[in-house]
Amino acid sequence: MKTTLHLPCLGASALALLLGACSQVPGPPQAVRSIDFVEDIKPILTNQCLPCHNNQVNFGRFSMETEDKALLRTKDPGPFIVPGFPEGSRLWQVVTQAHGERQGEDRMPMNGPRLTDEEKQAIYQWIEQGAPWPDGEPGHLRTITEPNQA
């Protein structure tokens, strides 16, 4: 007696499993909602970037206290923030650099914990959405020791 193996069901199941696995391949986060600078981005930049990139302490010879200062850096290795293009922005590159891949200024923050996946996703989406940075007080980042001027 000849035994017949029915592979169509197995093939469809394997294909479904493969497609499901492929849909979970990590990649750049997709924009799902509008990112608010004051609520989503300002706390990240204030806590993770500003301690080393402000008017008094400016490692890399630039400050992130205002949009003008953050966008001013256009020398090699490239613009720090390229509105609409996260992959071309040094900010995205340095916050996603894995520990041990490269040393020194290519890993940010240099000291302390890395950004969470949620913080990275917010940075990516914000840049992708044009990196809107409000004028005036809402857009001014302050170091913890800098007095709040009204």
C-alpha cells in the first residue's frame, strides 16, 4: 500500500509561519502618531544629551540647547539632525550604535544608560516627521543647574 503525504497543508503552514516571522524583523520604527517635541522629545534631549552638549559643556563643539544650535553642526561626519531623514541624521546614528561596535563619540549617550526602545522610536519618528522644534521657551532646553527664566 502506498502512503501519500499531503504537503499542501504543511506548506501553507510553513509559509504562514515564515511570513509571520518576517513581519517581525526589526527595522526602523514606523511613524504611527504625531510626536510632540515638548512632551516626547524635550525630556529625552534634556536628560540624555544636554548634560554634555550645552553652552557651558559642549563636547563635540556643539550645543543642543536650541534648534539653531542643534542644526548648526553640518561638518563631517554630517548633519546632526536632517529633518525628514532619520538615517541621514547623526543623532539617530549615535543613539542606535550598539555597545562595542565603535568606541568614543559614536555611542551616545557616552555615559550612563542607553536610550530605551521607546525613546529611540520617538527620536526616529520625530526626525521622520520633520523634526519640528518650537520657537521660544517651549523649544529651549535647560540644563538642570540653569535657572528658569520667564
